[in-house]
Amino acid sequence: METMTPPIRSRLHWKPVGLALGSFLALSFILCVIWDLLIPGQAMYQSWMQLLPGFTWLSWGSFFLGLVESFLYGIYVGVVFVPLYNFFSARSAAGAG
């Protein structure tokens, strides 16, 4: 008789998760800036000014600061989220077996 074994859970690593999230947020920031320039009536730059320290609308220096900060937010999420995920995933796997 064949028994069911729980699925093997792989652990996440902070670096690829952080780089993926950082890249996603940086790309999203670029797209939002382009959107704000094309359709000023629907601009989100007021939100960026509150979320990104030092960001103002719009100069090259401020743009690159917002880009770097957006990327670093993604790294931060990877550094904090991945250990939490691995912890709870291991606890869940231990409880399933």
C-alpha cells in the first residue's frame, strides 16, 4: 500500500527574493513616473513624496533617489520576509508530519 508523503518544502533565500522585489519596485517606480508625466491629472507623485524620503517632483537627482529607494525597499522586504516565511514553513511542515 502506497502512503502519502508530505511535499518537500524548499527554503527561500533572501537574495533572489530581494533582488526580484527590488527590481519589480524599481520598474514600477519608473512606470509610475512615466504615467505621471503623460497624464498629470492622475499623478501619483504626492504619494511618492510621502513614501520615499528626500524625493521631490521632479529632477534627475530626485528620480534616481526614488529609483534607488524603491529598489532598497524590495531588498528590505526580502531580508525580513524570507526568514519569516522559512520559519513558518518549517513549523507547518513539522506539524504536517
